[in-house]
Amino acid sequence: MKRLGFLASGRGSNMLAIIRACESGRLPASPVLVISNNPDARALQLGSEHGLEALHMSRRTHGDAAALDQAMTAAMQAHQVDLVILAGYMKKIGPQLLSAYAHRILNIHPSLLPKHGGRGMYGMHVHEAVIAAGETETGVTVHLVNAEYDSGDILARRTVSVAADDDAESLAARVLEVEHRLYTEVLGKILSGEITLPE
Ligand code: GRF
């Protein structure tokens, strides 16, 4: 079974959806590790509750960016992680982790990339921008991670309609449900070979 390592900064609902899919046997993978830059992240608590090793790693614990990158890479490798799953991780990925896990780091973004992505486009900012732009549809994108925010190869997208009376909160809630389903589905397709990641 492939082993999953998560990077998460906050509430961890996407991570939890994936863990539950593994626990129920819908996804043939083992979630083994979660690393967070935020010691108070709910994702760390959820990870511990579900038997994952849960580590706080940040500039506070490791000093400079290179030392942190090295330690995060070492932790993923020590846990024999095959795929790194970003689930609401708010930091850029360092060059060492990127090269150790080339084409093996995934992220989910709550819009139809390349629309409404990039620096500063996270959380409610994304849904506010969608409403402000008068979009009639938005959605979810799962993509590979590279050195820039939200710009790696797209693996899957799913559309969500924007209703006339939607505000950012109502839209975020509907998009989040789709995120949970799409992330699990894409992982399933990677594990079954239906989606092939570049070598
Ligand atoms: C999600 O909207 C995800 O698309 C984005 O950050 C949010 C994380 O939510 N990258 P959660 O921590 O998974 O609940």
C-alpha cells in the first residue's frame, strides 16, 4: 500500500476525508504522517487521533528555511511516504522536498485554476474573488505542486455552480464538499493507475 504524508496548516477537513476513505477501505493507502507549520492546527490533533505521527515543523522549530526543508524531507522519507498531500498548507514547499518528491506532491485549490489562484488566493479570498468577478461557475482543482503557488500540472477539475444569492460563505461550504470527494477520487485514480504521474 502506498503511504501518504500530509502537510496542513489549519482545520484539516480534506486530510480527514482522505484518512476516512483509507480507514473504510475505499482508498487503498496508509496515512502515516502529518506535518504542520502551525502547532495549534486542528489537522495535527486529527492526525494523532487517527494514528498518524503528527509533527509541528516550522521556522520556529528549525531556524532557517534550508534546515526546515531538510528536516521535512527527512521526516517524509523516514516514514517511507510515497505521496505528499497538501491539505490547506499555507507555506511554499522547499527545493529539497520538491526534488525528493518530484511529481509526487499534490495540492487542492478551491477554484477552477488557473482562475483565482496564486499568491494571496487562499481561504475566503478565493470565494470572495469569484463572487466579485460575477462568475456563474467556480470549482475545485487538484494539481501537482511545483515551486510556485497553484501553478503545477492540473490532474483534475470539477465545476460548482455559483447561485445568484451565494455569498463567499455559502459558496465555500458547497465547494468544500466537492473538494473532499474530488481529492479522494483523484488519489484513488493515481493508486489504481488510471491517472499516471510523470516520472
Ligand atoms: C481548502 O479549501 C483547500 O482547497 C485549500 O485550503 C483549504 C483547506 O481546508 N488549499 P481544510 O484544512 O482541508 O479543511
